[in-house]
Amino acid sequence: MGGYRRKVVLVDDEKAVVESMSRIVDWESEGFELSATCLNGFKALDAIRRFQPDIVITDIRMPVMDGIELIKRTREFDSQVTFIILSGYGEFELAKRAMKEGVREFLLKPCGEEEILEALKNSCEKYEMSDREGSGEDGEEIGQSQDFVDVIINYVETHYFEECLNLKWIARELVFLNEDYIGRRFHQKTGSRFTTYLNEVRIRKVKEYIRTHSDAGNEQIASAVGFGNNPKYFEKVFKKYTGCTPKEYRGKEKQTK
């Protein structure tokens, strides 16, 4: 593979893991350069300063300086490098902290060539997407780097009843990305603005709720599906999306039965 090769630094305090990952990937033929392998965070910092890698693959749990601390210290002098986290089962809290530092790619140990290459590919797509945005290109297709949109969709499907659910909350608490950026990518992938999508999901849930709670009032329904203590706003949104009031819809459902 010709052209520019993305530089990679690999960090893990287990020598066997470093050696295995170094061998398992044919780095050059896949378009990468394995610039350095390090057995601790301090050596990794030196290697990052020296080689200025595009991507750092690092274990999240290491003695003295763990992966989170490595990310924070690296950000002090290089805000562009992309991190891929290596983690084991049960390290969810550490992984959540890594997400707050902007990490989006995770590898569960032990990992094979396919998983490593997928994470590297996703990281490269982020660089390419940034390059397109920096040059003013919109980029019509969204690759796997936009998986955070799927995370949002899944969250909405299972947490639609949370009144606080909005794009600002999602940006701050769920995917830790810029709110405007999330909104643009969500619209590009789904064809809907986030608020529209959320309302459509909630109205669908309202219909399901009415079928199983035929005597429920608007206040009860509004609270159950995320409109909070605001039945009038709920009625307004319901009519906008269905063309009828909740009462009229209940009547139609009873006639159908």
C-alpha cells in the first residue's frame, strides 16, 4: 500500500501483549507504521513526543501511569493524536472515563488482527472526516466512525421516557462530543433532526401505551413517555405528528377493537 502511512505507538505493560500485537498485524501492508512499542506510560510519552504518531493504542490499566493519565498528559502537547483503548472485562468505569477524554475506539483483550484493523480503520476515518471538514467538504457518506449515532438511537429507544433527554444532555453525558457536530451527523445519517426523531419515537410509544392503558389520561401518558408534567405540550406534539388529539386516537382504537 503506497502513500502516507499512519504512525502508531503501541503501549501495554505486558510484554507478551505488545509482542503479540506487533506480530499479528502486517502493519506496512495495511497502511500503517508501527513507530514504537512501550511497556509503560512514561516511555510512551517520550515516544509520542518523538514520533508524533497519528494513533496510540494503549492499555487502560497500567501501574504508575494508566491509560487515562497518558491521554491527559498527551493532550497537553498534542491534541490531535487519536487513542484506541485496550481493556479487559470489568473495566467499564475506566472505559467511561476514557470516553470523557474523547476516546471512541476500544479493544477487548485478547484481540485478534480483525478487531485491531477495524479499530485502526475507524480511527483513520475520523482523520479523513476531519480533513474533509477542514477543507470545507461535507462528505456525503458516513463510515463506521459515526457509530455514536447508533449509540444515540439505541439510547433513545430505551430511555425515551426521560424528560431531560435532549441533544445538549446527550453531548454532555452520553457521547462527549460537540453538540452541533452531533446534530449535523445525526441528521446526515438518519435524515431527521434529533428533536424530530425523539418526538417520533415518543409518539410511537404513546400509541403503544394507549393500547395497553386505554383509560389513561393525558397527564399520565405525558409523564410515562417523557413529556413530563406538561400534558398540553404533549397534546400539541401528538396532534402535530398524528393529525388527531390523544382523545380522538383513543376513540379510534376502541372502535378498532
